[in-house]
Amino acid sequence: MTPEEKAAHDALVLELKSVIADGSKENKDLIIELKSKVKELEEKKADVTADEFKSVKDECIRIAAELKAAKEVALEKKEVAESFKSALKKAFDEKSAEIKSIVDNGGKQSHSLNIEVKSAVDITTANSIGAGTTQYTLTQNTGIISPIRKRVEKYLATVSVGNISSPRALWVEETDEQGTPIFIGEGVGKTQLSVLYVEKTANVKKIAVYGKVTTEMLADLPQLISYIQNNLMKRLEIKIEDQLLAGDNIGENLNGAKTVATAFSAGAQANLIERANEWDVLNAIATQVEIANGMPNAVFVHPSTLQAMRAVKSSTGEPLWKYYQDVDGNLVVAGMRLISTAAVTAGEFIGGDMSVMNVLFREQTNIQIGLDGNDFINNKKTILIESRLVQFASANDTPVIVKGDFTTAKAALLLS
């Protein structure tokens, strides 16, 4: 090893040790793996081939990148959860006098108490909220309740999100395009172009959940906020995501992405790919989207499907997923970020240019506290949480959202 190579080696080892020291305890498995590789890297400092040394070095760099990415995600989740918790606490603090009045009057109240969370977190990061926040109890033994684990919502971070102030969303679609621009000579008449504009509308839909708490819990604000955040709101958000992905647009259901999406088409690659696999399908999806003049940015698959994809290897035994991992540890295929979520059925996929899906909230989070049924005699209160929203995509944009299942898609691509 030359002096220059030795200096580069030592600098890399120092950097990797710094990554290990900076790693969070939540990622101890990665830290242990990296420590082992760094030790191996130091041991191979001499009497080793360049290829062997490079192999260990590349593995160290990969694990370090995973460790950094995992820590950033953990920090982001913590910041988002704290931001949301602060916003929720602020909303309740503003109503503290009214809550105290209810408690002081033995639970009696003349009207429902409305609480609006006005400034929660950015909707694109709200999918991290409540993914395991600790809930405190009134007892003094262990001091914690372990909430039922619920999935992290990821859909809203990939689509276009905004607000609406009316009960119906209206947009305009261009149809019946006529005329073609042409190059013309001097004095020759110009070509007329025309297009027909058609107005489209979609209704805002409402979703609501409720739960019951004792009047004693009203007096304990942190306990009350924890219950609302970890139980009621989290379940509401998961149901909303289910509808945004798969709602059938019948009755009070939202118009889900799967309902408006276009079926997978192998196109020019039909029956041409030897040993077609899931990664070939994703590349074909991106091609289908680009041919439809879209910009592919995301595709959703089930965690078990992603696990199967990680097992796919090349003819020489190399895991194919490594070729699609970016520096932040994300899997990206032809511009589409591969997103794992249990909101999608195992074996299926949906994605493409997700920016064409529009989600507008008329009422993002509204909380009411009041009496219902026999609450008065049971010394309880009913907490009602509502949200109103609409989702739509223009008919001009639906070809850039693609859906299907991997078994059928692989068969369509497979060399015949």
C-alpha cells in the first residue's frame, strides 16, 4: 500500500468510526455490523489484493450510508411528532378555561366544546405522526401504556396536497384538440388551433371517529392529548390513506388512486425479456408513464413484495436491488422511489407520476367534546374527530398512474 493509499485508508477508518460514534441506539444492529467491517478493513490494511480491499471498503461505505439515513429518518420522525404534539397542546391550552369549567361543574356542559388544530405539521411529513409515541397513564407503577402498533402513512407525501373552502372541487379539462402547427411560407395563411374546455367537479367527503373518556381525564391534559394523538387521530389517518389509495368513489367513499389508474401494459417490451422479474416490471411502468408524457416519481408495493424483490439475483448471483439504491438508502427505479406500505395488497403495485393526484382538505382536523347517550350518568365525555377532504385526478392525467400485479406483468414481459 502506497503512502497515499495508506493516508486515504486511515482517513476512511476515522470517518467510519465517527459515524459509529454518532449512530443512534435505535440502529444498534447496523452499528455492530459496521464495527465488524471496520475491524476487517483495518486488518486488511496490508497483504491483501486491491479487489479484496475494495470489496470491504465498499461494504463499509454502504452500511455507513444506511446508518446515516436511518438516523435522519429517526430524527425527522421525532421532530414531526414533537411539532404535532405542540400544535395539539396549543389548541387544547386555548380551551383550557372551558375544559376546567366542565370539570369543576361535575361534567355538566351546555354545549359541545369544539377544538380545531390550526397549525399542525406540513401534510407531506405528517405520515410520521403517532408511529409509536409513548402514552402515559394515571398510575404510578410502570408509567407507560404500549399502544397497538399502527402503520406509518406514506401516501400524502407523494401527491399534490392543498386546501379547499367549498363543498365541491372544480377543475377544467382540455378535450377535443384540433389543428396542427406547421411551418409556412411568406403570405401563406396560418393554421387554426382549437381545444374544448370541460368543467369537472368532485364532492368533498367526510370521515369521523369518536371515543369516550372520563371527566377525570379531561383534567389531565397530557394524558388527554396522548389518547387523542395515539388512538383516535392515528386510526382516522390510516382510514383516510386506505381511501386515498383504494376508495371506489361510490357513496361517501373517496375516489382512490386505484380507481382512476390505468392498467399495466407491457408495450414494446411485451414477450421480449428473458427471465423477466419485478425490477423489469418497474422499468416497464416508468416507460409506460413517460410515453403518456408523465414524470414517474413513486410506486407503492407491499412489504412482503419488497422482501421478495430483495431476493432477486442476477445470473452471477448479485442481488439486483443494490443497483437501484441511492446514496440515501432509497430504492429508485427510473426516477420512481420504491415505497413499501401495507396499504397496498401483497403482489400488487400502483404508481407512476403521483403528482397528478390532488388531495384537498376542507377540514383537516376538527375535535369536539360533548355528551352522548348515557355519558352523563357514567361520568364520561365523547370526543369526536372529523376531517373533510376530496381527491381527484383529471382524465388527461390518469394514464400516468399505473396499477397491476407483478405475476401478470412479468408474464406479459417474459420472452415467449
